[in-house]
Amino acid sequence: MEGADGMASIQPPYPLVARIALSGALLHPYSDRMSDHVEVIGSGSAGAVPDVVVLDVRVQAEAADVGAALGRASSATGDLLAVAAASGIADADRRTTGMGVSTRWDREGRGVVGYTAFQTLRLLVRDRDATSELLPRLAAAAGDAFGLDGVSLEVADAGPLHERARAAAFADARARAEQYAALAGRPLGPVLRVTEASAGPGPAPKLRAMAADAMAAMPVEPGESQVSASVLVRFGLGAP
């Protein structure tokens, strides 16, 4: 075609296709363009009373030679495990987590004065209320070789706890998105993308020592085990 200035004008080769694409965009108001969505981070948590106590115990023995140190440590470990089994701790809930032998030197660090053998164990106590009575029995079985490296608390079946935390995180994300959409004067559309973030750390136990001598009864306060979840959600926005 010839334009008003007498020069030939160039027409778009596919005007019909352009109109179809435009009408398609109008028929789908929740497109993934930056102007048509809102992206928020939701967080949530859920709690439950822990029902498993995890004991990290250590058996350690010293002697003038390696064989004697290993023998004493092995004997004390056997006595401790026998008490654990008699107290109802199943085979699957008793696990060796480490062992070794180290050299003991004199004060000048020049001469060997003996050896120390050790073994570390993890015991799962599923009867939480029995923990305060179990600890003195374990200490008595191993004698001076006994050591307690730590106590922690767990929920045996944490699956439902994590599900509740995720549901709370998603609800929080939707509430935030609804507020932003309302502030922008736009209706909130469908979910376009969901990305799960990493969860927070687990709970720490509360220990209250009632006596300091000879591993006297130490009640364990379970408190509440909290798990958290975070989720990044992209929602579409409708036309204003």
C-alpha cells in the first residue's frame, strides 16, 4: 500500500494472529507476567509433647596398657547394656555411635603413662517417665566409667507434626497474598507456583538436676517439640 506521503508503507504480515494472541491474554487474566501476580513467603509451626528421650552415654576406662583399657571399657559397656535391656530398651533402640583408644601422656608430654578406651552409645527411652530412674541404674552398672554426653527429646512420629506446620505456612501465605491483593485493588487468583523452604531446628530438652551426687534422679521436663515450615507461593492477580 501507498502512504499519505506517497511512500509505500509496510503492514504487519500477521494482523489476525496478533489479535488472537491479544484476545487470548484477555481471556486468561492470570498470566505469569510480573504485573499479574503476587509472591509471598508464609511461615507456620506446630507443636507436640515429645514422647522419646534420647540418651547419649559414654563408657570410658583407663589402664596402663591398651588391652587392659579395652577390657575394662568392654566389661563396663556390657554391664550397662544389660541394665538397659532389663529396663525395657529394645535392641533396635540401642546403638553404638563411636569407640576408640587414646594415649595418655605425662605432664611434660614426653612419656606415655597409660591409655584410655571409650565407647559411646545412643539409647532411645520410649517410656519418658522412666528416664529419671534409668539414669542412676546405668551409672551404677558402669561405675566410674559412666558418662552422660547429652539428653535430647524427640517425637516418635513427626510426620503429622510437619504436615500441620506446612498447612499453617500455606494458610499464612494465602492470608498475606489476600491482604496485598486487596491493597492493590485486585482480586486474588489461583496459585501459580509453590516452593518449600528449609525448616527450622528441632527442640532442645530441659533438664533439671535434683542432686549432683552419683547421678541421682534427674527429672526430664519434656516441654513442647516445635517444628516450623516456610513456603514461597506465587498467586495470580485478576483484572482490577
